[in-house]
Amino acid sequence: MDTAAWALADAQRIATRVRPQSLHAAAAEPVPAGVYSEHVDGRRHPELFLRFELFDRLLGAFSADQKRSTNAHRLYDRRLAAFGYESVNQFWAALDWAAQPYLSTVRTPVHAPRAAFTSRSGKKMVLPVALEQCRARAVALERARTLFGSADFDRVLYTVVAPQADHSFSATVNAAERAEQLEYMAGGCR
């Protein structure tokens, strides 16, 4: 791909990710008919991740689960310093500020219903996130992009976080429905 991973539009990422012949998001093993499956390896194809997915991974540094938090710092601190953040602690403090109140919604156990939407084909799809969290995440991501500069923060997501990430997904949806699901979440569930 000629364009830098961080410079792509979400629509471009999604179209490439769900393309049936895509070698980038191909399932590791054959899947049954009627099941859509993808595997995204950030070392090989960081451009296939959406910003919100990488943002969630980066925010693992603030997890109440000490093991997850420690692992996030182990994965990202050196890379952030190499990226140019002389004070990694200042980076984390600024990101913590920008990610509020999303982090509050994640830290507070709420039995909120999962976000759902109806695809253009009429299929009702439940998402792996509560509506309030999805919307708060979109606001927090934009706050972080504003605080750090959109291009710089996106470069952090795609050069620091993505190479450490992989993602698998399988469901009884087709590629078009998966694309709609990703678009909806990338748009903050609006």
C-alpha cells in the first residue's frame, strides 16, 4: 500500500479489510459457509485496524487489571520514547486526561445493553460494546487526536500500537454487514 497506514480514511480501511479476496484479513483456517471470518495481523497490515481498535489497546495501560496495564506499558513505553515522547509519563498523563470520561465508563461496571443497529439488509446486529461506551470512546479518541495533533496521534496508533496487535473475528454475517458494523463503531455508534 502506497499511503501511510495512519493516513487512510476509515472507508478505505474497511473496504480492504472485508474484501473477500483480501489476503490481509483472510481467515487462518477454512470457515463454514455463511460465516464471515477475518484475522488482522498488525505487524503485516497495520492499515486494516480502525483507530478505535488501536485506541482501546493503547488504553490498556490504564486497566484496573494490573497484568494488562503492566503488559501495555511493556509493549508501548519504549516505542513511545523512540517515537519522540521524551517523557513517557507526561504522554500517559495527557492521554489519561483526554480519555476521560470513556475510561470512567469502562472502569464502572454497568450492566448496560450492548449497542445494536439494523443493517441495510434488515439484519439486527448486536455489537461487542455498550452504546454509552462506544459513544464515549469516540469522543475520547477525538480529544486525544486534538490534544496530540491528529496526524501525530494517528502515527502513534499505527506505528507504536498496531505492530503489537492482532485481531480475529468470526460471525454469521456477510462482508457487507461486517463493513456496516465497523463503520457504525468507527462513527461512535451514531
